[in-house]
Amino acid sequence: MNIKLDENLPTRLGPALAGLGHEVRTVPEEGLSGRDDRAVWLAAQTESRFLITQDMDFSDRRRFAPGTHHGILLVRLRQPGRQALFDRIRGLFESENIERWRRCFAVATDRKLRVRSPR
């Protein structure tokens, strides 16, 4: 899967997900750090990338309805330290069938994963 990691995630996730066979680009390495969410969103969509973020600006399922984009994973941990984020996201990518998340809106918490598919 082609993935874009937002700047609010640990940079070492890139190599970890690449090691699982994904093609990963990060917001910082593309010079998008500090840019508004629209620029990050446009880059992800233009490149057909699945966006992984903690940014609540991407939480509106009506605005980011499943099937209208290449996919979003919104990560919402109670204590989102770098290690907790790394472990949760890597764990999901190791245990779930991520390919089924294309064009979906997914939310991962400490204990749950909700994936909304296109209708």
C-alpha cells in the first residue's frame, strides 16, 4: 500500500512499515511540515496515498466519507507518546488485512479499531 505519514507520527514508522512491504512517504521528507491540512490532504490524494494521522481535522466522516479518498487511519490514543504510537500502528499493520482499508475511514484507539467502508 502507498502510505503518507503525517508529521505528528514517529518518523521511525516509515522504515518499519516499509519493512512490511509498504511504500511510505512522510510529510517532513516531502517538505510539507507546518503546511496546512489541505496541502497535506491534497498531496496524499494526488499521490494516491493512504493517510495516517492523529490530526483531528481529519476526523469528520462526512467530510472524508469512505470511498471519496484513498483512505485515512486516524489514531486516537489516550497517551499518544512516540513509543505508544509506534507500537499501536505497527501492531495494526502486522495483524490486520490493511489492503482492505483502501478508500476506508479507520479510527484506532488503544483498544479498538473501527473501519468504515464505502457503501
